[in-house]
Amino acid sequence: GNSVTQMEGPVTLSEEAFLTINCTYTATGYPSLFWYVQYPGEGLQLLLKATKADDKGSNKGFEATYRKETTSFHLEKGSVQVSDSAVYFCALTIQGAQKLVFGQGTRLTINP
Amino acid sequence: NAGVMQNPRHLVRRRGQEARLRCSPMKGHSHVYWYRQLPEEGLKFMVYLQKENIIDESGMPKERFSAEFPKEGPSILRIQQVVRGDSAAYFCASLLGEAEHGYTFGSGTRLTVV
């Protein structure tokens, strides 16, 4: 089946620290991969995406590279800010299937 | 473009009552998805609808839950005879075309069953 496994949270970092949130997947077809962010009390916002192997998605200083050989899509940011505190979800969709499969989410807290 | 609109934002129901959750997709979007987020968990797919058609309801509980997306008006997720375990955040997402373009989510309805 199709599934997404994320790094266990919560993750707490100091401002300007380097961030990595691990995400691995299993998929029966050729997935597109996404990172969504959920700020407190809000819905999910698309952070970045990659639709084929070796693609790099980037937005707001965050990056993730689609690694087919390791079935991974790890999220990274070089210098986090307090405003990055949120829950981050890795997700995939299989071509033709339409629906998203989410990881369990990783809660990130950045302290000043 | 107002985005995906969900209402109400918060809904409190007593056990045994009915809950109706509404979702208006982005203008021009004809695909609507409902997801449920239990506390401290990820989102789980419930149902995928196009106008007047249910395309995939593989994530819907077999009883008490139903969904529709009529030709006119919002999509409705209906939960009959609610129980405490139905307490969750329910999110709607819409899509214009292919899934790899990314979905637009609403802000959700937080249902509390007391």
C-alpha cells in the first residue's frame, strides 16, 4: 500500500538553528510528494512539492529533494525563525489516485 | 478568490444529534475532498466528490456518515447520531485539475461532541 512515515515529534530548536524533518514513503506507483504546514488553529497550507525523482521543492527558505533511491523527502531549512513554529506534514499522492496520504505530522517549536 | 470556505469553524453537538459541515471550494474547482484529523494525528482521507457524484468514499465510516456535492451550493458532510469519537477537525480541500498541482485546504471545522 501507500504510506508516509515522518520523524517523531515534537521537535524543539533555538532560533537560527538548522532544521531537518525526516520523511520516508512507500508507494505502489509514481508518487508526487508534498510538505504541508499547519499553524495553530488553521488549515493546512502547501509549503512545497516535487513531482518526480531528483526534483527539489523550495519555498520560504525550506527545501526538500525527491530521492527515489532512498524513498525519502526530508524537509530542511538552514536557519529557522520563531514564526516557523507549526505542525509539518509530509504527504504523497499517486498519479491518477487524487487523494493525499499523510504522515502523522511533526510539531516544531522554535524558541527565541 | 476567497479560497476554500468551511463553516462553521467550531461546532458543538450532544451525543445523538446530527452534525452538518459545509464546504465551498475555490471558484472553478470541481473536485472536493474531505479529511478528518483526530487529536495529535495526521489527516485521514474520507471522501472525494465531484459535482453530483461520489468518486471515492473508501475512507468513510460505513454508518452514520454521508457526503454530497450538489450541482448548486456547497459540499455537505453529514454525521448522524454523533458519538464522542467523532470529535475531530474536519478539513475540506479542493482541486482544479491534477493532484500533483497541490490541494487548497479550508480552515476546517472543529467538531466537539459532548
